Amino acid sequence: MLLATLLALGAAVLHASWNLVAKRSKGDIYMVLWAQFFMGAMISLPLMIGYELIWGMPWQGYMWAGVSGCIHLPYVWLLARAYTVGDFSVSYPNARGGGAAIAAVCGVVFLSDHLTVWEIVGICIVVCGLALLAYGATGVHLATALLLACAIGLYTTSDAKGARVTDSVAYIFASSMGTMTSNTIFALATGRKREMVQTLRADWRRSSITGLASLVTYGMVLVAVRHAPVGYVTALRESSVVLAALAGWKLLGEGDHRRRLTAALVVFLGLLTLVLGR
């Protein structure tokens, strides 16, 4: 359990970092995110092939990676949309926190996870903090963040299943390939080939760094969910909402920081309850 806790908290810092980079990017944020996941997949490809040739991975792993890839298509599109129309300190916490709550429920219903009473209380406190954070958000901003939360909850659950079924590090690489494949097909189908090439040429260094960061981040999460309930891991990872609130205030100049920081503190207390109640 200690390993899962440390991995989830470490993933929180990395995750908030690469999301902040995406939010601050100029131009089409979807293209920025596509390039990031594309480079992450290019890093994953030789590792996945090498692992498959030496140790192999059960076919169920590739099936669940395909499911994850399909869910990651609306996730990436909605993430870009959320960062285009809404403040980082609102979009990010509501999407991530809502996704954690949905993943916790799905983990109990579909993966036979068990949550203690204190863990349930902790998750409820987190949700209350997110509700405070969402106060005053416009319909479009909030709707986009909530739809994004649904996508996060679904892909987290499917990836947790894939990671547990395979019990293999190769699933991390396969999941990355699935995300890249679905979004590349979508980008090509919507006539963005020229933008894809231009984005990679202009930002390949940054895309490589953020792609590696996102790969490591999610890899840490997928290892953690093999040792702890999905709800526990995802709620802990959302300690990144505190960092998002601070970044939105200090780095992006987003207003109403007192309420947002208070809400982030409530979320943090919920996460503390979650950890101590385990």
C-alpha cells in the first residue's frame, strides 16, 4: 500500500506539470496534446516490441489497450476543449476530481474493489471541495469538465482492468500506443495532416519531454492500481488539484483565488482522510 501511495502522489506532481504546459500552449491545444501522446507512443513502441519478444503479454492486454485507446479519443478532444474555454484552476480540478469519483464507483462495481468507510468519507470530502471549486463556472465550462470527468473515470477503470489482467509493465506501453493510434486516425480523418507535421517540426523537443512525462505519470498509476483499489489511487493522484489551483492563481493570473484555494484545501483534507483511513 505504501508503494501505491508514493506512486500516486508522484504521479500527481508530474500530471499537473504537463497539463499546465498544455494549458499555456499557443495555437490548437488538441494538436499540442496529440503531439505529446504521439511522442510518448514513439518512446513506448520499441519498449513494447522488446517486452513482447522476450516475455510476451496476454492477448487480453492488447484488447483492453484498444478499449483504452477508444476512450482516450474523446478524452484528448475534451481536454483540449476544456483548456480552450475554461480556467485551468476550474477545468483541471473538476475533470480530475470528478474522474476520480467515477473511477472509485466503477472500481467497486466492476472490479470488485473494497473501500473502507473512511475512504468513502474521504472521497465524499473531495467531491465537496470540487463542488465549491465549480461554483460560478459557466454552463459550457462546467459541462465540458464533467464530460471530461466521465471519460477519465471510464479509461481509468478499463486500464486498471488491463493492468491487473496482464500484471505486466508492457500494458503501459500498449495503452500509450492505443491512445496515439485513435487520436492519429481522428486527426488524419479530420484533415489535420499538415498541422500534425507542422506541430511535430516546431515542438518536437517539448512534445518529447511532455510525452515522456505523461508516459511515466500514467505508468506509475497503472502500477499503483495493481496494489490498491482504483478509487484510492485516483483520489490520491488528484492531490494535483492543489497544485492546479496555485498554478492558476500565480502563473496564469486567474481570479477569485481565495475560493479556489479554499476548495483545493478541502480536497486536500479529503485526500488526507483517504490515506489515513486505509
